[in-house]
Amino acid sequence: MSARYAIYFAPYRHSPWWTFGAHWLGRNEHDNTALPQPQLEEISAAELAGITAEPRRYGFHATLKAPFRLSAAHTEPDLVARLGRLAQTLAPVALGSLRIATLGNFVALVPETSPAGLQALAAACVSGLDELRAPLEEAELARRHAAGLDAREAELLALYGYPYVMERFRLHLTLTGPVDGSLAQRVIRTAGPAIARLNKEAPLSLDRLCLFVERSPGAAFQRVIDVRLGA
């Protein structure tokens, strides 16, 4: 199967955080339509379009279970059913204030402090659905190892198909693709006031699991279902 599935957290459609993130990236991940990006003083329209090209394909989100293919024994309805059952066992997590940070060579939103229950929720999404995942292909494994993994990350990759899970998980909502230090600082200055306002007016809670699908290699990931957490 060529389709890949991912379990993300994304703010609900038309909420303040979704409106900020979807317009920042320039795409509505529900119907794969373009959205106007903000007009910024320090970053030109062409520059913003360029630095958001990579995350635009995925939509504004935080990864809980990274993209994977289904095994031959499972179907998309199987995954949807399992996702629904998993969501009923999990309680929402208040994320607290988010800050803009550089993670490696990209810019993202991360929690100011470690929210209670977040690591356990993310771990449950990884392990609770892993039975449905097909093993990584050799080319995918090679690409991951080429990025330079330590021993624990290599172990997690072998176990779960992704190295940044369990204790290596760090929730983030990506704002840019690769940028240099100077441009990263301009992004932080530019987006900072909006993030401060959102933190004050609309505190964000991880209250749903969102199923995203890449129907064919290189296609944009579309958000196909949200399941509210029910514990």
C-alpha cells in the first residue's frame, strides 16, 4: 500500500490556534485548499512561502505517531476503529503556554513547561497502534540512520518505526522548514506577539487525536477524522 497514515494533534478547525497555524503555513489541511498567509514586516511574502513549503505539506500539527503504512492484515477502517477505542482511554492534556523555539534548523512551538500526562499520552499513541504498522522499508531505515541516531534512537526506530518516541518524544508544532539563525530570529520576533496573545486568550489543550493521510508518495497530508479524548 502506498498510503501513509499519521496520528497528529491539531487544534479544532476555525479555533484561534488553527486559524493562526493554517494561515501561517498557507493551507487548510481538511480540504487541501490554499489559505492566504499573513503580511509581515520582517519577512517577505516569497520568503514566508518558501520557509513554510515543507511543513505546509503536513499541515499545522504536533506529531503523536509519525507517518506509517498499514500492514497487509489491516485496513483504514481498522485503524479508525482502533483510534476511536484508544481515544476513549485518554484524558485531555492542558499544554499551558507555548513558546517559539529553534529545534535544530527549524522553528516550532513548544510547551513552556512539561505538561502533566503528555509523555504518557504520546507513548500510548505509539504503542497502542503499532500492531497495525507495516515494517519500514530498507530505504526508509537507511535514511533515518543517515541522520545520525544514537543507540537509544536506533533501538526506538527498530521497535516503533520512528526514533523520537517514548522518552525521546518532544511535542512541537512546526512553523518552518530549514532556516538559518538570522531568519529563525526574524520568525521568532514576527510570530511572537500572536503567540503571546493566543496563550492569554485561548490556552491550548490536547483534546483530540487527528488522523492524517498521505494518499500517494509526496502528496499533501489531509486531515480525515478527529476523535475527541474521552477518559
